[in-house]
Amino acid sequence: MKKIILLLLVLLEVNCANASHMMGGEITWECSGSNYIFTLKVYRDCREIVLGTGIQQLLVDNHPSITTINCAFVSIADLSAPGCGYDCSIANAPGGAVEEYIFKSAPINLGNVTPPANGWIFTWNLCCRNSAIMNLNNPGLLDMTLRSKMFSYNGRPADPCFDNSPAFAERPASFICSGNAYSYSNVAFDAEADSLIYSWDKTAEGSGASLQLLNYKAPYTTTSQLPGFPVMDQYTGKVNLTPDTAMLQQGDFATCIRVDAYKCNVKVAEIYREARVELTNACPPLFGGGGGNHSPQILDVTTNLPFLDYNDTVFAGDTIALSIKFQDLDFNSNPISLQVTTATAKGLEFGINDTGTTGCLYPPCATLNHPSPYTFSPASVFLFNWITGCNHVVSSNVCINNQSVYQFEFKADDNYCPSQGSNTSTVTIVVKGPLITAAGATLSCSFPNGTLQWYLDSVLIPGATGSSLQATTNGIYTVIATLPGGCSISSPAYPHGVSETATVFPEIIYTDIVPNPSNGIFDLRINASLNGHGFIRIANLSGRMIDQHTVYFEKGSNHFPVDLSRHSSGVYELQFYSSGGVSHQKIIID
């Protein structure tokens, strides 16, 4: 029996070796009318066999009728460092020789059904992992599984499509010089400007009911998957690490990054990126005894100090102007030359060639004085300019904060070999529209960039054009702000004394929320006598609103997920506004 088991293990090891060239990848999707188009990206170690260009099949779990999605081959791209004398076309290339395979599905309709609480899970699986991976136990006997999850948004069915998943803007880091400080980005962009949160996660194998999350081999853990104590920014996905040469920390390491997308505080997607990173000590010193390579600097033009990740909150109509300097004074040793830097800028709000005011997701677009990528030596300055407008408050009438978050990534790569030094900085801009606040019957709206007009139950209130209003009549109040250019933005609706406005909402028979207490994930249950919509508002005990959104319900029983897992433990109040009155209920997060 022992001989049979040993033989099976040997055969499994041999079969797995055929796929050990796979380094990772990710699964994402985009809207196309009522349909979804899925994209599978797979990264290949070019030291091993090719993947092939046949149909790749995603497995679908928890969907009532769809179990597989076919993805057809689209393209192959060589991601090897340029100018270093190796790529995927040559034999015996180092670990930095990497290819990206892209496969896409045809538009697929997921039906007039709603994902369950644990979401629809999409997976792609291949045996097996590279046996040289240092931070997993018995890696050569493990499959590699890529996965992503799609969740419900306030009970909406998947048809029509209403959400694009986040999509990574940068290719994963795969080849890093041990001992050199290194920064790399996992930044992703979202077409609906959903809020994104980044975290480390476990790698996986198997699929469906057999999907298994893998523990990391000590001393590595889920939050410390690489040598050098890697630190990741949860809002930008930026990772900083310094692998330790003295401890001979080199080899292959499996990593997994998760991006959670929140639409008005409701989680709608989880995207996982798996990537295998190779650390190498085969890196020459800089010319002149400069030691290990230094990543390019990203500097504030005024102070010449590091340009740290930039965050600002503005009102629609404001202009953002930034000056960002890129610099690298290192000399390569072979041949002896000042390093050349390539700077790139990415973001859904950049226009054509990064210099035009059209071609972005929501015009007017942000612009630069240089198109990117832009190559120079030793330094150059990028001038960033963005005139915000009405289009940039895309969450209008949905979220309580009536604002959207936009990110722009600036990246600098040098031409050090065999592994480029890299540095990134992220610019995050929050664009706000008008928002109503209340103190008793006094309603206020602070918005400095336009003229205001108040409405009651969608009817204009004559002469109500100031920043405040005395609410003498119960109903649903809104403010429309008109910018000098002529575009208009509406505030979220504010229900004042809505229990007496029976014509606004259909009758609600009852509401309930379970489980209560919970870990922050609740199920709001509404029984209605008519189709319609209502407002959910959640406040902490001090009265500060932390969430508000509209729900659309049908006659009969309805279920809506309420995700407060990002908030701290404590007692909160959930208010549901309807024609039957206002339902108040205390909810507890353990």
C-alpha cells in the first residue's frame, strides 16, 4: 500500500510540474447593456511551458442556472523588464521573464436573479503550483485557483447589469532584488467610482464546494507573505518592502491581494489577484560604490521632499492643480550611465494621451503637461490639472454623502537590471455635491460653487434659493445646485416629517432586521403591500449618519443586505422611511 501511495504522489508531482509555470492572475467583469463580459488574466513564468490559447472555462458557484462561462483567447503580452537582455523569446530567461495571457467571454446574461448573501463565486483552476514556492507547505502538490465574487446591491437583480468590477491598473510585481527598498502598486480603478479597500488574503486551490484557502508556511502569514515586512495601504493597494540580503531571503513566494468594492457602503464585489514573486540576490551594485539600487524619487516641487500620497476633498466646480517631480540620480554600472526614468500616470479621469480634456470616464478630464509614459533623465516635472464638474458627482441621489472618490496613480520606473526600481504615489480626490443637513426644522445646504434651488416633493419652492430653509411642511426636500457652466446637481432627498406624506411611498406592513446583534452583516426584511421604494438611514448614538441609500421593493416579502462590517462595534439606529411612518430599530455590531 505504501508503494502505491508513493507512486501516486510521484505521478501527481509529475503532472503538476506541467503547470508550474503559472504565476497567478485575476478574474474581473464589465457591463455591456444587460450583460456581463468576464476577463481572465493569467501570468506565466517564461522559464516553463506555454499555457496555450484554447478556451478557458470559469466555474460559477451559487447561481441557480449558470455553472460555467467560456473565455476565448484575446492576446499575449511580454511583461519582461525592457533593456535587460532577457524576455520570453529566449531560453533560460530569469524569473523576471513573464507573459500575460488575456481571455474574455462573450456578453452573458446572468438573469433576472439576485446573488445570494455569500455571492456568486467565479473560479479558474489549474494544477499545479511551482514546487519551489517557499511560503506554502508542499506547493508542488497544490492547485492554483483564481477567484472573484459578485454580490447583491440592495436586492437588485443582475439583469440589467449595473456594476463593473474593479480592474487592476498595474501588472503585478514578479522579480525583485533582495535587499533593495521596493515599492509596487496593486491599484485598481472602478468605473462607478465605488469605494475600494485593499487587503492581504490567502491563496486558494480547488473550486466550488472543494475550494480551500491555503495557510502560509511559518514564519510567513496572511498579512506578511513576503520577506521584508511588507506593508500595504488599504486605500491605495501600495506595497512597501525591503527584502533582507543578510538573511539570504531569496526564492519564490506566493502572494494574494483582495480588493473589496463598496457601492454606498454595500459590498458588491471581491476581486482577488494572485501573483508569484521571485526575490533574487543576483543584482549588481551601482557605479561608484552606491550600493544597492534606489527607486526613483517622486518629489514635491516646492519643498523637494517626497511627494506623499495626496488626498483632498473639493466641491464640484473646483480646480485641482499639482506639480509633481520625478528624479533618479543613480548610475548603472554596466554600461556606466545615468539611469533613465519612465514616468506613467493612470486614472479613469485622464483624457486622450493624458493631455486632452475628452476621452475620460466623466468629462471634463484631468490633464498633464506630458503624455505618459514619458522617459527622461535625470528629472522631470508633471503638471496635473483637473476642473471638476457635475459629472463627477456620479453617486448623486444614492449615497448620503453625495460624493465620489477618484484616484490617479503616478509611477516611476528606472532602467536598472535585472529588476527595475519602482516607486508610486497616489492622488485621491473626493468630489462633493450639495448635501442637506438639519437642525430641527432648519434645513441647510452648503455648496459654494453655484446657485441653489430648493424643492419639496419634487416641486420648486418659489424664492427658496438660499443656503438654508425653514421646513414648514412635511415631505421630501431636495436642493438642485447649478454651476456657472450651466450643469446641475441634485442633493440626496431629505425626508422631513415623512410619516405624514402618505402619497410619497407605498405602505409598508412591517420591517425587521436579522441577525441582531451581528458581526456587521444584517438582513433588512420588508413586507410591502405595493411595489415602491424607501430610504434607509443608519446613525450612531451621537446622531451622526454613517449610511443612507434608497431601496426598491416589490409587493410581498423583500430582503436587503446591510453591510456595516467596516464600522466599529457598538449600538446604532436604523431608520426606514415609508408612508406608514418611520421605523426605528436599534442594531448592535459585536
